[in-house]
Amino acid sequence: MVKYLLKRFSILIPTFIGITIVCFAVIHLAPGEPTDLQTEMNPNITPEAIEQLKAHYGLDKPLVTRYLHWMKNLGKLDFGNSISSDARPVWDKIKERLPITIYINISSMVIIFLVAIPLGVISAVRRGGILDRSITIFVFIGFSIPGFWLALLCMDFFGVRLGWLPISGIHSPGYLQMGFLERLFDLTKHLFLPVVISAFGSLAGMSRYMRSSMLEIIRQDYILTARSKGLPERTVIYKHAMRNALLPVITILGLSIPGLIGGSVIFESIFSIPGLGKLFYEAIMMRDYNLIMGSLTIGAVLTLLGNLIADVCYSIADPRIRAS
């Protein structure tokens, strides 16, 4: 297992460097610069002052030089300072927002794993039945409804009409005066809709992948052999069949992590959640290069770690992966 992990880590390093190169090039080649927000609305600005601003932010240097300088600072875990008016260190801004984004994404993954796999197994075992058809309808609904539109509908119904759940932020007024259990309940109420809606689209697709994989496995000869030995059907399905059916699902689950992190931008903006996704959106609007690169770097690290965890789970489920 150690050798396998070292091999995976050795692949992650060049992958991470390639991601940073592409991201750095794309954001600097996009139209506009950070200085535009300070100069375009000022009719008295002079060309010399504009050049001084560019020199102050290092925008007058070649792109390759800027990237090498950024990578050198990254080696010291320094993302630089934000180009916005507060000029705070980028890492200070990110670490304030990162925990809530990680919490939302981990909660979404747990919901997907705990709900999609049983749905897929039940749908495969009872293929063609009423339950299978009901789950299929649910899957098609999940595929067809845009996440942002579903979020707006749920905000209107559960938040505005019924008043059951808050529709913005992560805390209620007076949060600091609450006890521990009250704080936990308040945080859960605020994050319930974002987490569930974030998981809904992936939940539908993952259950369909699990169903297809399970249908293929239960037709195998070793499943027929297990049944012929007189093993209980529950043991055949959940011990012998489901473990092998999980292999492609684990891979898909790892590949869905970038989508969850990318979706944080949408859901955190809709629900006004002060997470990394909303910070990233604000950085793009401000053309804050340092903050954009910092957010993309953290997102890339989380994505690569998620894929690494998926690979480890894959090797645990299938010992042949470790042996090879």
C-alpha cells in the first residue's frame, strides 16, 4: 500500500504544476487588468500613473517571469496580497472561507454515498418493479432540473412561504450568545438547503451508475455459485456483489469532486454563504489575480486529494490494484 501511495503522489505533483500553469495563463490572458477598476473611472489619471500602478502590482513584467515569481512564493506558502482595497494576505482571506466550503462538499459527498448506493442496489435487485421505475423517474428529474433553479424554488417554498429554513448566510442574529447545541442546530438549518441541493444532481447520476454496475455484477458466474451454495440472498447481494459493483462508482465519485467544488461558486452566491466559492466569484469580478490564483490552487489541491482518496478506496475494494 505504501508503494502504491508513493506512486500516486509522484503523479499528483506534475499534475498540480500543469494545473497552475494553465490557470495562470488563462486568467492573465483574459481581457482587463486589476488596475482598470482604479483607472477607468478616474478621468484625471495620467498614463504615467497607470504605468506606476502596473509596476506596483508586477503587471509590467513578462508572463513567464510573473509565473516563476508566483511559484517561488508558493513554495513558501505565500499567495501574496490581495489587489483589492483591503490589501490583506490572500491566505488569510482563504482560510476564513475554506472550512465552510469543505464542510458543504464533504456533507454533500456523504449524502451522495449514503443515498445513491442503496438506491442503485435496490433498483438493480428489483429490476422492472414499481420501486425501480419510481427511482428511475427520480433520476430523470434529478438530471433535468438545473441546480440553481431548484435552489431558487426551494428558497421560495421552504424559506419564504413556509418559513422553515433560512435562505441566506450561515448564522442567525444572536449566534454568539447561543449555547453549543443551539449553534449547531442554527448552522444545520442554514446549510441544509445548500448541502441537499448540491448533492441532488450528483445523487441522481450516481444511483444510475450503481444500478448499471450492480446489474452487470449479479449476472456473473461467481454470484450464481454463491447462490447455489445456499448463501442468504442478503449475503450474496451486499457482501459478494456490492463490493465489486462499487469499483466503477468509486471512480465516478472521485471524478465528481471537481463538479462539487465548482458548484460551490453557484450555491454560495445564491445563498450568500461566505465560502471559498463566493470569494472566488468576488475575486473574478475585481480581477484580483492573486486571490483568483490562491482560490484555484486550493481548489486544485482539494480535487487532487479527493481523487487520491478515491484511488485509495479503489485499491482497498480491489486488492488486484495494489498488486499490480
